[in-house]
Amino acid sequence: MKRIRITHRTEYFYREPVTFGPHRAMMRPREGHDLRIASS
């Protein structure tokens, strides 16, 4: 089975300082007869 790795980086720049809070992005493809998730 072919494996792929997806890496994503998003950067934002603001004029004023910002505070950081918890962030979570959850992206997961559907499993099917021809696609299986090896790890997440």
C-alpha cells in the first residue's frame, strides 16, 4: 500500500502582539476498502 506524508504550516503576522491559546486542527480522511490510516 502506498504511504504519503502531509505536512502543513500556517503563519500569520499581526501589527500588534497577540496572546496564544489552545489550538487544534483535526483532519482525517475516511477509511475505506482501498484506504487505511496507518497512524495519526
